Amino acid sequence: MKLPFLILYFIVLISPKILLAQYEFSGYVDKKNWSGDIYLSLIEDYRKLSGVYPEQIIQKTVSDSMGYFSFSGDNLPLQNHMYRIHIEGCSEDEKKPIHFNGFCPYSKEVLFIANNTDALTLPFSFDNEMFCKIVSNNEKSNAFIKVDSIIGEMRFAFASYRSEANRKINEKKWFATLQRFVKDQNEPLTELYVYAFLSDKANNLYAHYLEDLKQNVYYDNLLERLQKKYPSSTYTKRYEAELASDKFMISPREVSYKNLWLWIVLACAIVLNIFQFLNYRKKVKTSHNSEKNLTQQEQKVLDLILDDKTNKEIASTMFVSISTIKTHINNLYKKLDVSSRDEVKSLNMKK
């Protein structure tokens, strides 16, 4: 009895985090320049990565006299999600008009990936800048900062030479560089971070993104990775919808023709069914009219055919030869406009 008790005691005292699944995000702010509230936001929409959106905020706190702050709890998703910590420098009276479109010029933020079990700190960088460095037990947490560093290098390369030829060369180069880097991170959320940047309609790279989408299978592969790792998340659903929309935009004729062929096939099937129905009705009507013109012997033959009698059985019942029965049947077929026993039975003429 003592051994199980000791094991339980060890787990509770030594590894409470495993049982409680708590997160803790802490750091420092520059008290000289930033003294407002600090917010933790859970980002479900990757099109709202940067900015101030009240619906995303899940916690609020203030820093102490040394600039230290901390967020903790056990209410976050177990899977990796996108998060933002930001501080605002505007007053309460300024917030409503300034934050109307989600943009606040007096704010400082940091984006990162985390889950409910992560311990993450935001220390000052080597030049005493805040929100520029992330230390975490989750190796994916600082991926966005690494991506921002690559994007900074890209912007510098574009600014160095402003010719059209340089722009085209650099677009292809940096698209490939960014996609290769984030794919190697083995975290689809980091890939979404880059996708949100490259596919932004306000971005000068948007036209190149549409061209890249026509020939690069990377975007389809990203969807597969998202569906595999985050099958029911809002990230995956939004990306799938946007990708389908963008593909339709770059090749509307191809999609339209594909749909056109479907409509043509459907229309042909409907016309064929209508034709067969009308033909069947015509035969039924003809057969009922022709039935009135049948001789007494032909009517007897018809009744026996509808009773599934063979030619031999019909001849025996009517006390005539089989050849006579065949003659009656040929005359019967002509009057009813049919060519087989099955067609006769399909006319549903049995009395």
C-alpha cells in the first residue's frame, strides 16, 4: 500500500503542472514609456494578427513597479494557437475612436504560438527593447519573431534596388525562402503566419502570390498539413475557403467550363428521361387504342401472354397449332407497336 501512495505523493508535489496543465506568460515592459494595461489575446482569425480587437482579449493585467507582469491559468486550448500580448499608450477616452478599425498607433505587441502547458517569458533584448525576445519551453513560440526577421531582410533587399527586374527576381527568391523556412519549422500555424503576409491584398506582393498560386503546389500541401494537425480549427476552415476563392479568381474560365459540362450532362439526362417517358406514354396510348382492334383470338393470345404462358401452352389451351399462335402474336405485336413479350407486359394491359 505504501508504494502507490508514494508515487501519488511524488506526482502531486513534484509535477503539479502535469496535473493542473497551467500556463504562465510573463515578461517586462518599459515603465518609463509604457504604463497602461497589458492584454493577452487568443487569435482565432489569422487575418487579425496585428491590431487591437476586444473580442480576442482573454486577460488583462498591469505591471508592478519594476515593469514585471504575468498571465497564468489553465483555460487555454491544449493545442497550439496564435496569441498576442500588447500594451496600449492611449487613454480610456481615446480608445473607442482610435480602436474603431482595430488599429492603435500607441501600442506595442508581440505575437507567439503557445498552448495551455507552456511557460513563456518576454525579457528585455540586448538593447533593452521589450517584446523582441521570447524564451519558452515550446520551441514553436518564437517562430513568428524569426519570420519577422526574414521579412525585414526581404524589405531591405527590395529597398536597395527599385528596378522592375530586381522586384521580380526578389519576389520569387523571397517567396521560396519564406515558404521553405516555415515548412522546416514543422508547424502549420507558422506557415499560416507567412501566408497571411504574402496573400494580403494590401501587400505589394499580392500579385506575385496569385501568380505563384497557379503553379506552386505548396498551398495545397499546406492545406493537407492543416487538415491533419488542426482538422476542425477555425484556422483550417478559413484557409480552405480562402484558397478555393483565390483559385477560382485566377482561373474562373476553367472552373466555369467544368461546371458547364456538368450542366450539359445533367440537361442531356433530363431530356433523355423525358423522351423515354413520352415514348412510353405513346406506346401505352397506342396499345390501348389498338387493343380495341384486336380480334377475339388475338385478345385471347394477349391474355395468355400476360399470364406468362409459352407458345406451346397457348396453342394447347386454344386447341390450335403453334404456327397459328405465332401468326396471332405477330399480328398482335404490329397492332400494339411492340417487338417482344417484355414490351407487351410493360404496357400493363392485363385486365
